[in-house]
Amino acid sequence: MGHAIGRRRVERLMRAAQIRGRVTHLYRPKAKVKLIHAQHPNLLWHQSAVAPNEVWVADVTYIRAGTRWSYLAIIMDQWSRRVLGWRLARTRGTWLTRAVFQDAFMDRRPGRLIFHSDRGAEYTSAGFGDHIAALGVLQSTTRGGAPEDNPHAESFFHSLKAELVHGTRFDSEQALRAAIEEYVLYYNFKRLHSSLGYRPPAEFEAQIGQK
């Protein structure tokens, strides 16, 4: 109303009237976090894979098994949509994503490779980044809070949960692991993908002699 009033007076008047301000929590990224994310920009803005082992995408999700949650980490070839590796564990961390990457890397032996994921700590930690950098791999990450920047991995998890998880109770992690193993085989060798000309990923790769 045009009156200049000091903050302390406002506080005193609010206390007298028993009024408290309500605020929501504001998230302000720390400078260190911004620096880490700046090191791994999104390299897929203007390019995509045109052959296998050019771009790998990865993500982590959680699924209930028994009375606890289990974490599923996967790596997929962007070009063929083939799941190259996965692991299931009770805890998540750099060790999990690094193990999945190492499994896929040792199996496929890619050349120049872009590895794309979200900004989860499992991927942006020095332990993971330094490991793949030592192998000559370029790291790419999504924008913060933008799952649409990693559509292939997100699409796989959507299919997995819609076709396998929803409506099914897994009494143990062992039961969940067996079901995921069967589903990945189905996804790679039998499930038809419209983007691949209605062929499964393994068949799509076979057209150019990729194992």
C-alpha cells in the first residue's frame, strides 16, 4: 500500500497476531552438482545411431519383490532396441550401473561409443564416469527432470511393467529375476517393434551380421 515497513516489524506484528508464513521447499542445485552435469551434456540432440554399438542408452527402475524393492539396471542399443545387459539388486549405486556396463562392453566390444543416461548419481559419479572414459566412451546425459530425453530406455521399462510387472506378485527376488530373464529373451528375440519394421531386435541386427 505504499508504506515502507521493515522486516523485523513485520515479524513482530506476525508474532502478535499468531501468523506464520507458509512456504514450499525450493530446490536450488548446488554449484558442484551443476559442474558435474555440465561435464556431460546431451550429445543426442542432433544425432542418433545408424548402426549397432554407436549409442547405448541406460536407466534404472525399481520393482517390488516380496516385501522389499529391487532395482533393475539395463543397457540398450539405441539403434536396434536390443537389451545388451541388465542386473537386479536390492541396492542401487555406481557399482550396479558399472557392472551392467562392463558386462555389455565385454560382450560387444564397441568402437567409438556414446553412452547416454539420466543424471542419476549412479551415472554421474566419478567412479562411473572415469571408468567409461578410460575405455574411450563419450558420456551423455539428459536434462534434469526430462525423461523424454531418454525415450528408448523409458519405453522398455514401460513395456516391461505393462506386460510383465503390473498385476503380478513376485514373492522373492529370485522369482523376479527369473521373470525378467525370460522377458528380456522374449523382448530381444520375439517381440515385434514397429520402429524396426515389425521385427524383433535380434533379427533386426542379424540383417547386417551383428551377433
